[in-house]
Amino acid sequence: MAYPQMIAPTFTRKKLGPPSLHPLESQVVVRPPTAIAIAVIEQGQQLLIGPRPDNLPLGGRWEFPGGKVEPGETPPEAAVRECLEETGLAIEVSHVLGRHRHEYEHDHVDLYFYACRTVDASAQPKAPFQWVPRMQLAEYRFPEANREIVLQLLAQA
């Protein structure tokens, strides 16, 4: 889903005196939220998670496979693509679990969560992704934007 850029004036004031006595009128580009598609993959009572690389924002926190929605791509398509890239697993999207908007200092994001299943139940994910029991999700530190979905998943355990 593409988002148009929005322009918002920072201020407007009546100009009094010579131009050197008042600040320049300016405009700020307000960037739309980054669309992120997330695959919540369950096998039995286990969910697939992996740690974020240390060199990225929120490094070391755990997350479900997923990433940015590319131009011309739908969020479900992005979830499938990102999962294959990150874990090596081919998946199918089952249904929408939810959508959440969150603002970090480094970015604001629209997260699209999808319940997914692997195409081949015997396939194993690439490291560092691993299967963890649903009941143990609370033992892992997730980004704040994932809080609601993690609580939802724990409530279903």
C-alpha cells in the first residue's frame, strides 16, 4: 500500500518589517508511517521468532518474521516474501490477526499482522529463527510495537 507524502506548514505569521526581522516561512515533509508486514507462523503450539540484528534499531529484541512493504506489493505478499528471505520458509497467509500503529523515536510504523502456516511442515527455519512454545513468548523481549499481538497470542495459550 503506497502512502502519499503530506506537506504541513510549520508556522504562518504576518510579516512585519524587513525580511531580515522574521524567519523564513518553510514547509516540513511529514513522512507517512512505514508499512510493515509480519508473519505470525504457528506449528502446533509453537511460534517462529528470531532476534533483531544488533546493528539495527531495537537490536537484540525478538520478533516475528517480517519487513517493509515494497511499492506495488500488498502487505500479505510482503509477509510471504520477507519470511522466505529471512527464514527460508515458504508460507501461506491464513487470515489477518490485526493492525497496529506505533511511533518510535527513529520511525513510526503501521504493522500488519497475519496468521500464517508453512507450506512444508517438515521444513526448518534458517538461524537465528527458532520455534518457541506459545506459552513462553513472555520470556522474550519484543519491540514495544508487538506488545498487543504478543498479549493476544499469550491469551490464546
